[in-house]
Amino acid sequence: MQDSFLHKGKRKQLIAYLRGAGISDEKVLTAMNEVPRHLFIESIFEDFAYEDRAFPIAAQQTISHPSTVAEQTELLALKEGEKVLEIGTGCGYQTAVLVAMKTLVFTVERQKDLFDFSRKKLSELHLKPRFQSFGDGFAGLPTFAPFDKILVTCGAEELPVELLKQLRIGGKMVIPLGAQDQQVLYRFTKISATEIEKEAFGIYKFVPMLNNTQ
Ligand code: SAH
């Protein structure tokens, strides 16, 4: 599969749609206009790759809706060169958007199939993160902490304390929290070692954040 003029045209339409839906961080929109989402999903979905839809990927997981990726990324308020920890690499699409925004991305995936797929794909597209790990995201990546931003792309029942520890003071963590069938998207800002600001941004449905690796 290639990145044709047709794909590029559809991508532009998706960006216009996201702008209309309220995404205003131009850096997010520019990055999403650059990353060929159709190359991260199975070819049977190619024609719908630039619609605001989620699709199944390997290991019974899903690639998030473009609007969810845009919203989560915008909430991080990213600046070039920031260190970002992503939990749940999945097929690597969200990772690619973060890399395209010129941030230093450290990403963790617990499913071996997806870890292998995303590593190959991101390398082929020259959108390689700084570090890619096969492991359990509940533990974060203490060796590389602290992070400026943390993005969790799966739904956790409670805030993972270890991740909060790995966020620098002043840093932000975007994470869906709640029961398995639906979650509230939250942004936590670490004001000081003991003070956390918590903001809620609507209801979503993410795949669950699970323990251990598979
Ligand atoms: N951002 C991804 C979304 C994938 S869905 C994309 O664009 O495709 C969320 C991913 O989180 C799944 O791949 C799932 O396997 C992974 N995941 C769930 N629990 C995890 C954990 N504890 N550690 C790391 N990854 C986890």
C-alpha cells in the first residue's frame, strides 16, 4: 500500500472535520495530516481509514477513533522536544502522531504481536520513537523517568500510582478511567509533589488496561 494523492486528499478532509469538531492545536492537526493512518490498519479498511472510526487491529485490540487521538494529544499541550511516555502502543498510529510532533516518545505495549507490528511499521515510515518497550505499562519506564507528559491509550479502573510518580512536577497525564464498558477521559496536572489538579473531558470507550504481558 502506498500513500497516494487520494489518501492525502481524504486526510485533508479528516483534518477539516477535526477542526470543525473543536480541535484547535495546529501542531496536532499538522501531525495528523502527515501520518498515513491507512498504513496502520488492515487493507480491507483502507477506504474508511480517514473516517472518524475505530477498527480492529491484532490481539483483539482497536486503533482509536481519529477524534479520540486528536483530543488526547491536544490535552497533552505538547511542546517540541518534550519527553512523552505512551502506554498502549497498539498499532503505533498514536505513537507516530507524537513522533511527528517532534517529541521524544517512550512507548510500552503488553501484546507481543502489536509490539512487533508497530516497531516494524514505525521504522518503515521513519517515525521511530526514542524507545519502544514490550512490557506492562502499569510499571511505566522508571529508568527514563521523569516524563513531561504521559498518555494512556487504554482504560484503567484507577489511576496507576507508579505512572503518577514518573510524571515531573508541572507535567500532565491524560488517561481514561472507569469501569470496563465506559471511561471518563481525565487530565491530571502535577502541581507539586503533593498537589494534583484533575480535569474531566467526557465519556469514551477504550480497551481495558490489563496486567502483565501477552
Ligand atoms: N494508541 C493505539 C491504541 C491501541 S488500543 C493505537 O493508535 O493503535 C490500547 C492498547 O493498550 C492495546 O494495544 C493494548 O494491548 C494496550 N495495553 C493494555 N494494557 C496495557 C498495559 N498494562 N501496558 C501496555 N499496554 C497495554
